[in-house]
Amino acid sequence: MPVASSPRSRGSQSILLFVAFIVFVDMMGIGLILPVMPSLIGGLSGASIDRAAEIGGWLLFAYATMQFLFAPIIGGLSDRFGRRPVLLVTLFLL
């Protein structure tokens, strides 16, 4: 005899699916931009494709480094002041 799932487990399952969908969309965005980034950089800067790929690599390196360095800081600020004010300030600064 199958056991009916409780409302709490259905709610947590829907949250998990929502988070998985957000991660999927984020990864899809990165997967779409990586192959065309050297062409975009080359078109904007006039650099050759190999130089544009090198510039793109440095940009990705800088992005990953800043994520690594500042994610704990932003997380600590979010714990202290709340998520919404920190997100609003970071969007304003962007």
C-alpha cells in the first residue's frame, strides 16, 4: 500500500525543483556564452580570435577569482543585514 507524501515533503520537493531549475538556467547561460565569447570580444576590440580567446580566459579567471573571494563576504553581510538589502545594494553598485 503506497504511503501518501506529506504536504511538507511536497513543498520541500517543489523548492528543490525550483532551485534545480535556476541552476540549470544559470549553467545554460554560461554554456551559451562561452563558445561565442571570443567572437564577441574580437568584434568589439578588433583583436584576432586567438587574442580574443586569451582576453576571454582572463575575464573568466577574474570572474571566478572575485566569486571565490567575495562570496563569503556577501554571505556574511546577508546573514547580518538580510538578503534583500544586500541584493539591492549589490544591484545598485552593479
